[in-house]
Amino acid sequence: IKVGVGYSMGANLLVKFVGQLNPNEHHLSACVSMSQGYDGTKGIAMLENLPFYNKFLSGKLKKMLQRHSKQVQHLVDVEFVLKNVKTVREFD
């Protein structure tokens, strides 16, 4: 069984990811969204005012993508994201 779990901004990203895919593409049995913000756009705008945290969080997202690249390589140009994405907004 594969379960997706997201917390805070990660919950927003998980729900968006799963919601945009055909159920046969993501291979998840369930998803858990915890403490998801109501307005992801405002959350990302707040991050843009905190450049250190934005860089830290986008770096963590890229590491997560790299770690799971085999599972999502048919959905995302992993190499492009790892080389070019610098902010959470760009990652989204």
C-alpha cells in the first residue's frame, strides 16, 4: 500500500498533484492532508518575503523530487526542475 502524506504547504502540493492526475497514474491507495492552508497562493506570496525560508523549502522539495524521481519521471521533467527551479512558486 502506498500512502501520500502532506503537512502544511506539502499538503497543498500533494492534494494538487493527486487532483490533477488520472487515478491510474499516481498509484496511491490513500492520501492524508494535514494542516493544509486555505489559500496556497497567499502562502507562497508570504514565502517570497522570506527568501531564506523560500530557498530552504524549495531545496527540500527538490531533494524529495530527486529521491522519488523514478516514480514521477513520466509526469515531470525531473532534470529540468532540479536544474532550474529556485522558488516554491516555480516548483508548483
